[in-house]
Amino acid sequence: MDWQALRDEFPITRNYNFLNHAAAAPISRRAADAARRYLTQVAEGAYLHAGFFKHVEHVRSQAAQLVGANPDEIAFIKNTSEGISFVANGLNWQSGDNVVTSNAEFPSNIYPWQALRARGVQVRMVLEEDGRIPLERLLAAIDSRTRVVSLSHVQFATGYRTDLASLGAYCQSKGVLLCVDAIQSLGAFPVDVKAMNVDFLSADGHKWLCAPEGAGIFYVRKELQGHLRPTTIGWLSMKEPFDFDRYQFEFAESARRYESGSYNLAGIYALGGALELIHEIGLEHISHRLLYLTDRLAAGVREKGYRVVSPRTPTESSGILAFRSDLHDHDRIQRHLETEHRIVIACRRGRLRASPHVYNSEREIDQLVAALPKH
């Protein structure tokens, strides 16, 4: 890998040691250039001869390839919350049904389910234990009234990576739907919705894909599209969206039925540029590099006297490393690192959280370790 050429794809490296991709990541040069091409076209030629909708379908295919889906199983969404809400609001619920999730989820994967309590749906939260969501506890929480298990592939606060293949196989055997919040894994680790028996997947592009906020993807297994009712309906939801002269209410025979109106074309163009770069590097290379960098960081912070919270086994670790101090104020450390050293990390749930990406260097990891106050 030509690491310098890769670093050139991320102009942020000129200004910061940025180790906070689990928050809002810098967009790649490839994503920015793609957005600029779109903006130049609409500024100079409006929508004439642009082929915007053809390009949307190209990006849809790129997104499908990323998760092992078919293009007709992918819809574009504004954010992760929208995709999860499509599932929560589009299924037919009965009073007494339940949803299994965890108490470590980002709020996007909690509030849509809690809103169903008014319809008699119970939300069951499996508790985090030492930075993990034990798979055996998740499986034990599933019963005959469980309709959906909704979980993050990678937990935002600890970086714990769920064994989706095992969870998906169990859910399928019990007739339970699996809904995945993939925002902390998409662009960082391989995801195969077919092999993992994922029914629904939702993710915005502004974290590990290094795309802008406001353009994400929603996967719906083809066999379920007739059972998940679209809850936001518009002209693009229809089978013949460009037949403006007839009101023919007939949903598209694809995941496009969940796309109600005009696209965020600037965002989709940028997302396409970001996906192009991810595909060029390769997810296997990216995940290997992330585990290497976070292993190096884990060893360094332990030597400084910090306690690593994130699981570090090969199957459970990710690009997120959470660690904590029993002596120092975490918020003060985070501010000091950014203002004095231009090192960007985060505080989440009482822990310091670093999340390097594939372009970060060993020197940047060592710089963070050196800048942390000793115990």
C-alpha cells in the first residue's frame, strides 16, 4: 500500500492528527471531488444532459456491492435513524410483541423502538458487560413474541463488534427479523447481508465511509419488501415515477419504494466518490490496518496506566478503542489534546474514545500516547 498516496486522499492530515472517525469523519478528496462535479454541472448547465439518475443507479450498485446485496435491495436515506424508523413504523405489530436490543446502543437505535410502546410493544435491553454485549444474553432474550432484534454491528462507545453471522443464523431459525445499525462498521469491516442473514441494514455515510452527512443506505431483503410498508410516500416510490400525467398508485418493485421524493444528489455523488475509494483500497486491507493501529494504541495506553475497555479479541475488536483513567478528567484530556496538540479524539459514556482510519500512521498513534498524561 502506498500510504503517502492514501494520506493525500485526506487533506485533514495537513491540519490535524484526526482519530475520531466514529464521530463525523473528514470526507475524502474523492468524495469532495465528486460533489464538486455535480455542483459545477448544476451551476453551469442546470439539469440538462446530466444523466443524474443514471449516476444514482451506479452509486446504488456500488452500495449493494459493499454489503453483498442486489441493487434492487438498496434505498438511499438521509441518515441511519430514517432507515431504522422505516422498519419500526413499517411492520405490522401486535400488542405483546417485543424487540430485543441492548443498553449500549446509540439513541438512533433506541427511540424508534421505544415509540412502539404506545402500541403495546415491549423493548428488551440486554446489558453491556465489560464492554461487550454477550451473544448468549441476546439469544436468551428472544422468545416466541420477539419480532425484531435490532443491534449495532459495532458499538459506538466501546467498539465491540457483534458476531452477526451467529446472531443472524439464530434469528433466522426462530423466525425473528434482524435489523442492523451498520454506521460504525460500513467502510471499516466486511459486511455480507446474505451470509449474515441480515434482513434490514441502515447506515449514514459520514463515519467510516468518509462521505458527507445526509446521504446513507438502507438495505431491505427482497423477500421482505412486500411486508415492510413504506411510511413516507411520494412520486419516486412509484413503479412509473416519470409518468406525471397519471396517478397510478403502484409501488416500485424494489427498495426504491422507500425513496419518497427528489434525491440528495450532491450527497449521493459524494457518497459514490467515497465508495469508489473504499472499493479501491479493499475492506480486507482496511480492517487489517484498523486492527493493527488499535492494537498498537491499546498497548501504548496500557503502558501509560490507562484501562482499555474495548474488547481486543480478533473477532470482537474494531476501529474504535475506548479507554479510561481513574485519576484524570476525561473531558479535560480531550480538550487539551485538541487545543494543544491538534489531536482529535472523543469522550463517550465516561471513556476516552479513539477511532483511527486506514490512512492514519503509526507516528500519529504514538503521538497520542505520548500526549496523554501519565498515571
